Amino acid sequence: MALPAGHLHRYGYADYLRLEEDSAVRHEFLDGEIYAMAGGTPEHAALAMSVGTALGRRIESGPCHVFSSDLRVRVLQTGLATYPDLTVVCGPTERDPDSRTTVTNPTVVVEITSESTEDYDRNGKLDHYRQIPSLRAYVIVSHREPRLDLWQRAPGGPWQMVSFGKGESPSVEAIGCTLSVDQIYGSLLAGV
């Protein structure tokens, strides 16, 4: 997430939604500030596509759907509005009461780290995402090495994180599928 252009005034959520309607650039909204979201590298895009393809193949016949980074998610509990790299929603989408194009009930969120977002993805966004009642898993895909950090919450239970590396295949229990670290990073290891 980039720093705001200036702290001239605080924006309302309606201001943010109007900006997004007319903008070619996506923005994130939090606490009255609007942040431009940086574009990704070819490696980032390849990782997002690889994870999205893997998830899509594994859940294609069930009640869950995988969405790209074009889908905005709002954390009603904290006010964050953002565009995760991938979002999985199981069952009907629940829409933000202020924006019919924004969902509020992700089951799984995936973020691909980058030099500029890694700390935010692992800390700030994690804190926001964990406030979403429907969220059962948060997958952080490292841009540095073949590694998936899988945060999972059992119904009514605490969040737990386990890291997975080469040769491992974590189970994303909320959607009943596994992700192969080797398959996800296959094209990158071969040199995208």
C-alpha cells in the first residue's frame, strides 16, 4: 500500500466509492484515507494466476467461487476496503450495504507479498481480515521464496498459522482442498 498523496482532509466512504467508479487505478480505503494500490511484477501476477488456477480446479464443482483482484472486499468491522489478490466466497455473496460491487463475506483471502506490501500483508491486513466473521483462512504467498503461510480459524476457535515450503501441500480446510507449493511456484522456479 502506498502512502496517501497528502493529509489534506479525511474522506468519507462515499467519497472513496465515487473515486473508484471513475478511476483507472484501484485504491484502498481505511480511516478516512485513500491509498493508491501499486501494480505488480510479472512474478506477482504469475503467482496470483497460479494460486487462482489451483484453487479453481479444486473447488470447481462446489458452492465456492474464486475471484480475482478485481473484487473489492470490505471489512465492516474495521472499515477497510481493499482488493485482495484472490478471494474465495462460499455460498451467495453478501454485499456491502453501501456498495453493491463490494463483498463482505470472504471464506478465504489470498495475498501475494511484494517488497512494498510484505509487512502490511503479514501484520496490518492480517489484523483486519481476522475481524471478518465468515473468514476461515488467510493465505500469504511469499514473493521471496517458495513458501505459503496459512492462517486458519476453526469455527469458534483461535487463529493458527503454519508455514509450508517446497515439497509440501497445505490443506485449506475451509474449502476442502490442498495447495501444492511446488505446483504454485513451478513456473517461477523455471524462470518466468
